[in-house]
Amino acid sequence: MKRIAIDMDDVLAKTTHVIIDKINKITSSSYTYEELMNGSESLKLEFYGHYTKHNSFLWEPGFFEHIPVNEDAVEVVEKLHKQYEIFIVSAATEFPNSLKEKLTWMEKHFPFITWRHIVFCGHKHMIQADYLIDDHENNLHSFTGTPLLFTAPHNLHINDFKRVNNWKEIESLLLD
């Protein structure tokens, strides 16, 4: 059976959406996800400046627990689960509070994927699978299978990998 490794943040979960909300509250700004996807480079750099200065909330308890699920992710992953061995792979160890929160999040939203198929790591270069779906290019460069770049505001400039924009595209690409 072929294996798919799937990232959590900005692939299964709408993490950047929550980050934008947090930055807006902290800085009294009004950034939107759509603006960061379609806006100017100067707007993105401005947001990123706020983010790097005010991102301590990522280490606070509770941040990763209530992030919404990406559209169609549950349904498509459940279909994939019937044809592939699925592993959820998250570079979660940078944020120690996230370990339990992400496991709880997975149990809530993806109960058909057990703890035996969830990998929390510092980096993903040791992951072996047929496919890796991730939003960060550094995880895809060292991957030996087929890398799939999941679109997010921080990776729009990357053209080195096959891009998937949503879970319906993944469904079309990987399911019979």
C-alpha cells in the first residue's frame, strides 16, 4: 500500500488564518488571508514584520487546540485513508505545548487516524513515503518521494514543486 505523509499547519489546519487574527488583535490591524494571498509584496512584508515581532503566542498554551480545519480536508483524507497508508507529520517539537494540543485536535477532527500514524518531529528529512503534502519548501527539498506543495501565503513565490491549492485538487490527483 502506498503511503502519504501529510503536514498539519496550513495543510490540514487553517493556522495562518488564526495567526492573522492574532496579529490583527495585537497590532490593531485588519489583514485578511485573501489580501496576503493576492496582495502586494510590500503588504506581505509589512505583515511578516508584525508576525516576527509578535509571534510569542505560538508558544502559549491553547494556540493549536482550536484551529479550524481546512475545507474538504476531513472528507478527502478519509477517502485517501481507504486507499493509502496515511501518516500525519508535523514539525511540532518547536512548540512544546502543541504536542498534546495537536494530538487532541487530530482525535477530534480525524478520529480515523490513530496516534500510531501521527509523527511529531523537529524536521521531516527522515520521513519516507510516496507523497508528502506540505506548505514549506524546506520539508519538500529533501523528500525522496513525490512532493506536493500546498498553497499558502508564505509559499506563493515557490515554483519548484507540483502545487496543490486545496483538498479537492488532492482528491483529483491521488484518488481513482
